[in-house]
Amino acid sequence: MKKDSGTPRAKTAIILAAGKGTRMNSPLPKVLHPVAGRPMIANVIEACQSAGITDIRVIVGHGQSLVKAVVEPLGVQCFSQVQQLGTADAVRAAQIDSIEGDVIILNGDHPLLEASDLKHFFKTFHDEKLDLAVVTAVLKNPKEFGRIIRHQGSLKAIVEARDASSETLKIREVNTGVYICQSDVLKDYLPKIQNKNIKGEYYLTDLISLAIEDHCKVAPILGSAKVALGVNTQQELAHAARLVYRRKARELMETGVLMLDPLTVYIEPSVVVSSGTVIHPNVHLKGSTQVGSFTVIEPNCFIVDTQIGESVQIRANSYLEKCLIKNKASIGPFARLRPETEIGEGAHVGNFVEMKKVKFGDGAKAGHLTYLGDAEIGRETNIGCGTITCNYALDKRKYKTKIGERVFVGSDSQFVAPVEVGDDAVIASGSTITENVPARALAVARGKQYTKPNYNKK
């Protein structure tokens, strides 16, 4: 095998993602199950990319069309394992003859891996000038993990739990399933692995024993317990998600975000929250959401892909999706803001107000019980209770309502789009507006009231 010349070596990651995940009891391929809002394999891929690995090869098998649809847009190559013949067979499917430099082998169901972990593994591998390394962890309860057998500190063997004696099972250092090696080691020894075992499969752990027998420099690299956490059941999936949410909460609190109860806050890793913001219990922040400083998000809010400015108040039980909320606005309680809605600075959207594709001007107000869709509302306009923009027509097309600045819209008004209202106009309560209203005009559109005395003889 080639020795390290001291120059930076190419890095390749082989991610094993061909398994069915029988214990998940789900029709979805195991590696596509979400952990904190993302398919777990996407977390592994992102960790590799952030660690500077450019050649990432994903081994697919069960449900491969679904897996490919998710991972290929992330910039990786997929290789098929035709039959489920063990981990070594899966690695063989990665066309190892085309790989140069260093190789790290990972499992697609280890969502807690971080780029810092991978960088540490590679650094230790290079510093100790190893040919092959297995990443280990010390666990309180090793369960079914393979045990690491050492002799005078050096790696001697890996013993699977099902083959271990009672004494061996007392060992708490385990094989995490992560390996690093020089590509020549993989090319030399992978073809020599045999399937002489009960399952008739090719085990990657045999790579260790073959390399040790041939006097290669093989050693364990000790990692943290999280590296060993793989997901095989729905319970483990929930546990992994909980750990990711807690990690994100810790990171945010360290930067000055206030959380009343971090154990009940669900913030995905991709979310950005600025210091001084207060987050109440049972808040969900997802996707590309960004929150500015000194904003308050009250309980039971669900916010997706939304940009929130500074000093904003999101009151309880509000649902925001793909919106823009500018500084000092207030939203809710019980507000629903749908995609392509923009709330201006200092604007107020009150309880039981729904908006979709609305540009709501600075200082505008819609206090309660209102639906605005496909509309532009000018600054400092007041929208009365029960107002509706009738944007959807019989031809199944949506039309736009434009209401100017400083307009007063009385309660229980309807705007049948397309229609425009000029600046400083007044819309009388109970009006159904079907024609444009000029600036500074009063529009009254009601049926005439008839009163018949003594109509009810009783």
C-alpha cells in the first residue's frame, strides 16, 4: 500500500444506505425518515460536505428510486447494491477501484454525526499515520454493538455481540460502524473478505482482522457516544430527533436566545435566531426560518420558511408559512399567514386573521376575523372585522384586490376582485364592493332596508 507523502490527500465518503430497515415497520426507506425535519441521510451527507469531502458515494438498495430522488440533488453519486449480502458487499458496490486517497465509510442512519467529528477522525488518522482505523465509542449500555478487543492498548479484534462470551459482553467500548482507511487498503483487502458465517454475508469488520494479520498499522479512534447512535426503530428515531432539537436549543441559548423551557422547543438546525429573542414552550421553527433580535414568539406557534424581523411579536397559536414579517409587527393570536405574504413594519394582524399572497403595508391593521387573499393593502389602512377579499372566481382563476393608503374599511365588507380602492377612501360597513373606488371617496354598497311594523302578529 502507498504511504502518506505528507501532501493533502483526496477524501471519499462511502455512505451505506441500502438496508430496508425492517424494524422501522414503515414503507419508507429507513434513511429517508426525518430527524428534526430532514431525512436522516441528508444530515450525514451535510456533515461530509462540511468536513471538506467532495467525493460522496451513497450505496442504495431498498427503495432506491426514492433515496436517489432525495440524495442526488445534494450532489452525491449513487451506486446500487443488487443483493443484500452484507456491509462489505455494499462497500464493494461503490466501485472502489476508482477511488484514490483516504476513504471514510459511514452508515446513512447515523444522523447525529457532525462535520467536527469527521474532521477529528481524519486528523487522528493522519497524525498517527494509520493504514486503517475503526471509530469506537464507550457506551453505558452497549447492547448489540460489536465489542472492541484490545491487547495492551492496541486493537486486537472486533467481536460481534452474538458471538461474544459473557466476559466479552462486559466490554463497553464498541464499534460505531465508522471506518477510515487508505484507498489501497480497501482495494487490497476487500476482495479477500469471505462469507463463511451463519448468514452467508460479507462483513466489513473482517477488513480489520485481515489488515492486522498482514501487519498493517490499524488502530481504534475513540469518538463520542453520539457517533454510535444509529436509528433502527421508531423509538430510536424519536430519540435522535430529540437530541438534535436539544443540541440546537443549547447552541441558541449560548448566543443569547431566551427559552422558557428548551425541552419543549423544536427548532431545526437550519433555523437562525438572533440574540435577545424570547421563545415560549411548544414553538416549532422549521426550514429556512430566520428570526431577528428582541422578537417574542409565544406558545404553540408553528413557523416554516419565514423571515421575521426585529422586535416582532408572534402571539400564541399562530401558523406562518413562507412569509416576510418586518420589524415591530405583531401577529396573532390565532393568525394564519400563508405563502407569499409580506407584513409591513409596525403592522398588526390580529386573532383569526388569514392572509395569502398579501402585501400588507407599514402600520396597516386587520384586527380580527378577516380573510385577505391576493391583495395589496396600503400603509396605515384599517381593515374592519369580517372583511373578505373575494379573489376566486367561477373561471377558477384568482384576481387581485388593491386597497390604497390610509383607507378605512368598515366591518363585514367584501371586495369582489379585481377591484381597486384609492388612498384615503372610506368603505361603509356591510358593503360589497364590485367597482373601483376613487381616492377620498365614500363607498356604500348595501341592499336597501325595509321595515314593516307589526309584521309578526304573535
